[in-house]
Amino acid sequence: MMRIILLSALALTGCSLTSPSLPLKADPNWHVDQLPNGMKYHIYPTADQAVSVRLVVNVGSFQENPSQKGYAHFIEHMAFNGSQHFSGNDVIKMFEQSGGSFGADINAFTSYQQTTYKLDLPNDDMLNQALTWMRDISDGIKFEPSQVTSEKGVIMSEWRRTRPNDAPFSLNAYEASIAGTRYADHDPLGTPESIKGATAVGLENFYQKWYQPQYAELIVAGDVDVEQLSENIKKQFANWQNNNETKLVKHRDLAVNSSNEILPSSSVESPSLHYTIDRGFISQQTRQQQHQAWHDTLSAQLIQQRLVSVLRDSAMPFQYSYAQPLFSNYSRLSTADLSFAPELREKMHALFISTLTSLRDHGVTQDEFATIMAGFENDLNNINSDWDQRTPMNYVDHRVFELEQNSVSQSKEDFRASLAKFIKNNTLKTANKNLKSLLSAQPAFVIGMGPNETKQQFSDIFTTLNRAYAQDGEKILATTATSDGFIKPSGDGQILDIRKHAGGFIVFTLSNGIDVWFQQDKTAGKRIFASYASEGGKASLTQSLYPAVELAFATAMRSGLGKLSGTELDSYLRQRNIAISPLLGLTQNGLHIVSDKQHFADALAVLYNAVTDIKVDPRQLEAAKDEFIQNREVFLHSPLGKLAQSANAKLYTSDSYHRLISGSEVASVTPEQILAVHNQLFKHNHGMKMVIVADLEPHEIIPLLRKYVASIELEQTPTTTYSPRYKKDLPNRLVLDESQESSSLYLMYIANLQPQKRTTKDIFVEDLLSRISTARILSLVREDAGLDYQPNIYPAMKDSENDAIWCIEAQLAPTDVAKIDAQIGKLTDGLIHTITQQEVDTASKQILADIKKATNDPNMRTLIYSRYLIHGYDIDKLLNIDDTLQGISLQDVQRKAKYTFGEHSKRTVFILNPKA
């Protein structure tokens, strides 16, 4: 997506205080005060057990002089390397032990005009220690020369990761937009030269000058007492000395480039065309500003809807198509993006421009307008449940953003009133007027070049685009989708059994063998969340269908259902606030549904049609093929793709369902093969389960289950054996000298191919081991050796697979490959021999915190329940997570570590080095 910043061209008109220009009303639950030294603090008490803390220092790279580039960001790193009350990385260990998570970008960030430190705690047990650390950050950070030297390697690794030579289009577009501006001269990361040249003395001087209480704001939300916390803040921060009289001014109105551009893309991206229109600044203080932002969102969604419908109706293959409002620094933008195969550029340019001019000159139809407005109405209907699901972390992060953008932290009731007013006043005529106003502005067109394109071939492109954009648009014919296009069940199925289960479940066993797990949940509001899924996936298919499964969902969505085309189906679903997404993986298949209560019957009717009678339009199958081939071939010709292809071929046999499918293999896929994939995945019962989470009574869903779910005809099928089919003789090391980067990409696969049945307990033990391993690799590779900013280790096996496959990733200087080999050796040896009870306890607390966070979200909870049920895991172990974790011993984790990394494991290293 594009991120191009433009100087605002919008002027707010009118002087009277009309209803739309009413000031937004602030949330009264925010308690704000200021200490005598100038530091502000913001407190938001909630009923949550968790507590989130943010310390915002309104200082960033704009405060740096030419000899200090990157210093603000460097100081952010040093805050984790020792302070007045915490030695070295002790602060990381302490808060991890409380159940919090630490890692790259998790606990701090630095921008042009702000540095923010973050702590999210599962409860208030360590709130005092959190405030002590935040107080240390204020004026107690230590700058030991040895720590500064060590941190340079970490920051240089961060530079390599975030400033690649093979830069994506989005980064190239952003850099083009700020070229010649103050942003360009103040990259928050600095430069390689400034990073390497930083000294402890220089960093400390910058720190002492700019880390001042009058430039700082402390934000806390969660299970806190306002009066008590206020007193604690005063005790902790009142003695922070204010000794800098420089007035700090936020620069929120910087002008940047807004010209047409021809820009490179990365080696894994296809050609593209984009436009950007400036829509002013992000700040929202009044209803007029808020409503204008919503109008722009509505316009973008109307553009997106039309673009995709034109592409699909004409069976045109495309890589992506987006229209959306975007935020970039302080600017609000309207953008549209279209990516395609290089041979389609001329056609896609014409389609892109003609779609925009048609919308500009003739607007959208009532049906199109109603489709998008349904989303706004859905938001209004679910304000209470959405607001109730906000966490302390949500509150503090929103507050940080709103303070930075000079926006109001709006109350729920004022937001509700404003949105209701917007919906009431927004007619088709109003929407088309705003759409015309938006698209009547002259956009900046940007060409994203594909790997084999050059600037020379676009010498007159902007004249051509602008000339076409100046032409009158053509009016399209309106189409309307109705439910008459669906097949209906010939008769109802039966519910054979109804039983209660722990966790508030009611389980319905249907006559076709499907178990439906229903959980009543008032926090779901007026939405219903459902998953219909089973084991199976690609692994359950014959090898000849592997290419077809890559195209199945895209072809089905393009083709539509029943008598509805893909475009008509999309409109039908949107108007009813129904979202259906695939759960199609290597070892599972199914559909996930989010629907409002009013249209749940319609959602189940769509589900019935989707699993019993899809259609395959040959034109749409060809388009899906072209899309896949373009994406896959571009990737495989890139340096990263060559490494992935080589690694895949070395690891898996030719009949493995993990094998990477090439573009040439999908070219011969037939409609009959798409139907065969659907038949095997959805008409055979691999243990199909349905999970429904909603604020409904059981009697409300029983007739719907009989009509639309129990009536689905399923054949029983033999149990699938989920064997990835790894090659027996795995190589020790494979090195490719193909990269365009100055760094090396290091991948290690650790495989124990002596399968052990993975139980529910094993799933939790693996999670514990993964968290312990992550903490250790960060300590060994990042903190101790300074080799990589974000090394990673994780289990790579899929659910229902019984081999142990783990992957280690790192990006480092080519000269450091031997060093990381040594550090990984220390890592795995330590995991085999020295895991401690304290590490297990820490990881257990983190799992508890993460599961609680996930299960507070009804949508996420539905997916988690579905995973456990379809793969045969014991859902009671999840429902009684405290007991489950307490039942896992240190010895259990140690045994898993020895099995995973011990003498029977095989290690294979793949390295992508820079070209010679």
C-alpha cells in the first residue's frame, strides 16, 4: 500500500457552530493532571485485571542535530540495558516473570517527534516496579561504554532489516514523498555512520538535554484507583528536575512532495498503479472533521467495491486491488492501488482510470451504497460490545495516538451520537457528492515498476493517464443480488442429542455426524461468530489435486454461488453484514463466519450452498490461474524465492503436501479438479465440527441447525495420516549467493523425524518451550552477541503432524555467520541441559495472559475452540488452563527439549548471502 504525504488542500468553511462542527466530547473517565515540574499524567480506571502503562517523551529525531542522527532511537534501546534501579537486562527478566512479553518493537518505539515506552501487565502486582522503571527512564538510564558498543550491533541489524536494498514499493513511495523535507533529514534510525560513531558521552548529553518532565506524559489504564495512583505518581516523579527552558513545538503541518512518481518495487512484487489524494490532517476535534473522515472512508470503500467488481466481472486477473484511507505521520490520505502481471499493464491502466471516472461522473447505485453503509450500521449496532471489549492496552495506545495527533479521546456516547447522525444524514445523493468531490481533485499517479520494467518505457505515461482521467466517465448498468439465487435444502436434518458441557457449552449432535458446540456469550453483542471446519486440508487429498487446491477458494469466490456471480455474492454478503473466510490449510479445511443476528439464517444458507454446491466458471478459473502464476513466478525468481524453492526441494519428497507448487503445475488444472477438491474437503466427514459463539438462546438456533447444517449430506471417510514426508538424507548446509542485500539470511531447520503422538499436553509443552527458546535466543543472539535485532525460533509443524520440526531465523552481517552458528549451538545445548523451573513459571504466566486476552474476544475464541475440537485436542484442558499448566512439570519441558533438539534431531542450514 502507498504512504505518500501531501500538504492539505482542504479548507474548513463556515463560522457558525452548526451541529456538524460541534466539538467532540471527551471521555470523562480520563483523569488528567500535571505535576509542578510540567509532567502530565493520564489515568483511565477500568474493571479489567490487567494494567497498561505508557511513558511518552515528546522527543524524537527532529530534536537531533546533524552529528546526533539516530540518538533518540539509540537511547530508547539503552533504556533496556541498565538504569538506576535495574542492572543490565534485569528489567526485561522481571517483567517477563510477571507474565508480560518483551521483544523487538514490543516495549518501545521512536518516531520523528516522540519516543514511547510500553508495559502491559496481567495485573497490578508489579505496577510499582513498572513506575520505578518508567521513573528510571526519565533521568536514570545508564550509558556504560561497553553496553553502547554492544547495542550498536543490534541497531545495525535493525537498520539492515528495515532499510533493505531490495526495498518494497511502499517504502520507496514513502521515501519519495518525503524527499527534500525535514522528515528525510531526520530518519529516526539515523545512518550507519552515525550509529557506528555514537559514543556514551554523546548519547548521555542528548538524553540529559531532552528527557525533561515538561516534555513527558505518563498514561495508565486498568485495575487502578485514581487517587492512590495519583499519589504514587507524585511520589515517583515529582523530583524529576526541569532544567531545559527550550519550548518544544509539535510540527504537524509539514509540506511534502505530491508529484507523480515512477518507482521500483521489490523483487517479489508485481507491477502496479496507484493514486493518492491529500485529505488534510488526521487531527479530529469536531464532528465536521470526524464526519469528513467517515465520508472519505465510505468513498474509499465504494471505490474498492467497484474496482473489484469490474475486475471480477471481466474475469481479469489481478494481484491486489485496494482503495482505502491511510495515515502517514500527521496526514490523512485517500489512496487506490492495483497490481497486475506486466503484460496487462496497458489494459489495467485503462480499467483503473475508467472505473474512477465513472464513479466521479455518475456515482454509485443505491445497491452499492446500501452495501457499504451496512458496515457503518453494523458498527453503530455493536458499539456497546465493541467498547466493552477494549482492553487497558487499547485505551493507552489510543491515547498515545490521539495526543500525538491532537485529537479528542471521544466518549462512547458522543461517538454513538455522531455516528448515528452521520448515518441518518448520509443519503445516496450525499455519498455521490462526496465521491465526486474526492475524485475531482487531481490525483498524484504513481507507477510501481515490476522486476523487468524500466523508467524509460514510461516516458509519457503521466500525460496519458491525466488525459484519460480528464475524459468523461461511462455509466455502468446496475445489478441487484437477491437470495433467490441460492439452492435450498430439500428437507431438514435431525438433532440426535443435546448435552451440556463445561465452559457453558451446549453440544448438539446432528444426524449427519456433525457436532455443533454452542456457547452463549453476551459480550458478542449483535454479532454471531461461527466456524465450520474439520481435519483434512491439502494432506487429505490425492497428490494429483495439490495444484487444484491452490486455486479452489479464489475460483469459488470469483465464480459465485447458485445463480449469483462473484460480484453479486459479495454484495449480498456485505448488505447483510456477513463475512465468510476460508480455513483452508495443510491439515484442516472449513469456513469461518461473522454475521449479525438479523441475518444469521442468511449466513447459514450461504454456508449450506458453499459446502454442497459450488460452481466453477471456466473464465474465473483461468483468471485465478493467472493470478497464482504471476505471484508464484515473481516470488520464485526473487533471491528469497530461490532460497525457499531450494530449501523446499531439499526437505520434502516429491509427493509431500508441503512441496511448493510451481506456476506451471496449476496451468493445467481443470474445473473438474476444482470440484473434486471441494467434494473431498466438504462432502466427506473428516470429523466436521461447528462452533457458534453468540448472545442467543439455544432454542433460537435449533431450527436453523436442522434446516441448514443437519441437512448437509456427508460421506464418512477413512482417517488421514498426516505425514509431511521429509527426505531421509537432509543436507547439512546449502548456501546461495543471490541476495541483493548487504546482509545474510540464516535459516536453520531442526528436525526429529522419529514421530511421537502429539497430545493436548504436548501442545502446551511446545508453547512453553517456544517461549523459553525465544527469550534465550534474544538474550544470546541479540543482547549478548549483538548479531541480529530480531532473531526468531518457533515450531514449524502443523496441527495433527507428529514430527518435531523447528525453525531458527536470523539476518546478520555475512562475516557473522560463524558467530551465529556458535550462539545457536549454545542455545540448543542450553535448552537440552539447563531449562529452569523459573523459566517454565515465567512462560506459564505469559500463556495465561495471552489466552485470557484471546478468549476475551468472541471471534478469536471461536477460532481457538475450533482448532482444539477438529484436531482432537482436549478442550477441557483449555477451559481449565490454570490446572493444565500446573500439571506440566519441569521434567516434561526438559524431555520435550531433549526430544526436539537432542541427539536424534537433524540440523539443516540454509543461507542466502549477498551476490559476489
